[in-house]
Amino acid sequence: MKVFGKEIGKDIKIPPVIDNFFGKLLPNKNSDNEELVTIPSTNISNEEKAFELSFALPGLDKNDVNIQIQDDYLIVSAYKNESHEEKHKNWVRTEFVSNSFYRAFALPSNADSEKIEAKMKNGRLDIRVAKAKQGTAKSKSIRIN
């Protein structure tokens, strides 16, 4: 894989915490069993007291997004379905637009799943996962402020 024009593993090494936290795609199936997965732009940083993730989610608001902790994974997903109808004298046009994504990140052993904050503003989702001395991941939902 190339990052900024350089081959990973040759000239560039990904720090282990980013490599472990970077994420794994899990299947998201629709009713026809077709895989519908979109990967939003995501920045991950390893700060002194927390891991910070930022997602670019244009066109979505916090009610479209779901954040959960499940089996030591931070799962971020969203779904939005819109339709638009135009009626004119001799014709009708209806358009349907769906936008969805599903992303799972393995929580590092020093992530504190009890101390996760999420904020969303202007299509940008910011998640802060506090660091702890020992991993405490459990299943739970995260509220977006």
C-alpha cells in the first residue's frame, strides 16, 4: 500500500497504535445481500490522554450516525435515505438517494471505553477515547452531543 507516494513497510512505518486502531471493515448488508460500504475520510491521533478520531460526514447530521462499543471495537455507522419529487404538467420525476457507511476500529488495550465523548458539527464527527491503564471495553452505545 502506498501512502504519500511511498510504499508502507519500506520507507514508512505506521506506528503500532495507529496500525492497531486504524480499523477493520465489517460487512454491512442490505436486503438483497449486496455489500454497501462507504469509507468516510478519517483522521486518528494518539494524544497524551486520549485517542482522537475525526470523520468527514458531509450531508449527515448526528441523528443519522450511530456509535457503539462492541467486543473491543468502536463501531461508527450511519444511514440516510432521502427522496425528491418534481411534478410538471406532463411528467413526474422522483429521485432516491441513500448514504451509508459502517466502520469498526479495534480499541487499543489502554483505551477506556467508559470515557468516550462524541461531538458533531457541520458534517464533522469528533470522537475522543480516553486512555486508561487497563482496557475496559464492553458493549454500549455512545451519545453524540
